[in-house]
Amino acid sequence: MNTSGSEIKILAGNASKELAQKVADYIGVSMAKCEIGTFSDGEISVNISETVRGCDVFVIQSTNSPVNDNLMELLIMIDALRRASAGRVTAVIPYYGYARQDRKAKARDPITAKLVANLITAAGADRVLTMDLHAAQIQGYFDIPLDHLQGGAILADYFNSKNIEDLVVVSPDLGSVTRSRKFANDLNGDVPIAIIDKRRPKANVCEVMNIIGEVEGKNVILLDDMIDTAGTIVNAANALKEFGAKDVYACCTHGVLSGPAIERIENSAISELIVLDTIQLPEEKKIDKIKIKTVAPLFGDAIKKIFANESVSELFN
């Protein structure tokens, strides 16, 4: 394995073409020529039109919906690069799909987050670069080096630029308290946190039970790692309004926004939803309430540091 590479090559799957182009522009390199299509029976075809021999190749592909197609694209691209004698192959996965199935919650459950990690390793990836995994322990599911970027600072910079007074950061559940505390520390001033104690009777259904902390008369920011059907975040926002909150902002790293999410957000108490572009939003989902901030400079800096064999953790110091 070549640990430095002769040059950087950026390839993109169909899920992350826009982000990959932004990353390439930020680094100052051209996108490698790669065509991804399907055969008539639906099998995925990959054709890399330029040499990658000895190069440090970064494959940028989120595994969002259609998750199975995007995952197979990533695996096939990695395999093609390995067989083309790439010096080092880094799977850049801004949004890591299947991350919610990270443990056995009940008998006979699969641990799909580990299975996907095994597939990426078996395909031939030398290392992984990702952002805000749903559960931090997924880093340990890989037997290859993994760099875990955090999007909270980008979101915090946005809110700092707005100079909102009387802020409280609200964690949507007990498991997100650490993330919310770190986010609050990144905001200007001494920002307190509150916690929503909720009960989830079944998947994608959430019932708000109680709020721990003071939100009455405050502007609140709801923070989560991802928003999928938006049931959790919308219920939380509406509950916060009932408890006397003024403006309710929401933010997340990964805007999955599936099913009824857009309609729910549009009709909710949320004033503004800020998402990062780890997942490429289609035009029909870009409503006025949703603001998109890019992660391209952060991924670009991480790629440059990996190429130069420098510390990626310095990006967070």
C-alpha cells in the first residue's frame, strides 16, 4: 500500500456528484473521469476513463436513498480502483447508511452497520473518511483506519453569525446530550442546554413526554445528527412552543428527509432548519425553511491532510 500517493484523484458516485465537485474545486484538482451506469438488467457498471496507477484516490459517495444502489456503486468503484493498481483507496462517505442498525435491540436483529463496514473493507478500501456517524462506536466496526469528521462547528458558525439572543440548545433525546453540550460550547456566550425526555413506541414514531431544563421565553436550537421522517424533530419543536419557547430553530448534519418529512417541517413550529450537504437534496425538497451549508471545505482539508500524512484531528483543535 502506498501511504502518500503520487497525486490526488477525486471520484464521485451518483449520490455525491455536487459535493465531490465542490471538494475538488476547493482542493484545486479536476474530477477524475468516471462513468457509472446500469446494464439493461439493472446491474451497475463502472468505467474509469483515466489511469489511477499509484495515485491516492478518494471515492466520494454517500449511502443515502436509494441506499442499496449507492452502496453497490461505492463497492464496485473501490474494486475497480484496487484492480487498476491505485496506490491507496479512501472511501469518503459523508453519510454512512445503515448506521442505525448498530446493535441487537431485540432477538435475531442484524447488525447491519458492521456488515457494511465488512463489505467496504472486503472491497479493498484502505481507509474511510466519514462524518457524524449515528453511533460513535461504529468507528470500531472497521478493521482499517477511519477518520471521523464532525459537522457541529459548521452549524455553530452559522448560528454565531446570526447573533441570536437568549439561546438554549435542546437535545432531542438522552443519547444526544454529549453532542448538544459540545455544540453549545461552540456557540458564542454561555449557552445552556435542555433535554427532551421522549418515548418511542415503534420505529419512526415518537411521542414527546417531558422537557428537562428551562425553555420558556428562550430561542431554542434543536440539534440532531440526522433527520429522517422528521417526526422526532417536529414533535419536539411543537412541544417546545407549548412550553413557551420563542423561535425554534433545528439543525442536523444529515438531512435524510424521507417520506412525509418535508410536509411535516413545512407545517411545524420550526422557524428554520439548517442541514449540511452530506446528502444531496433534490430540488423538490428545497423549501424556504431549509438552509443548506456545505461540508466541502472540511472534507477538502481532511483529504489534503490524509494525502500529506498529517494529523486530521488538528482540524478540531
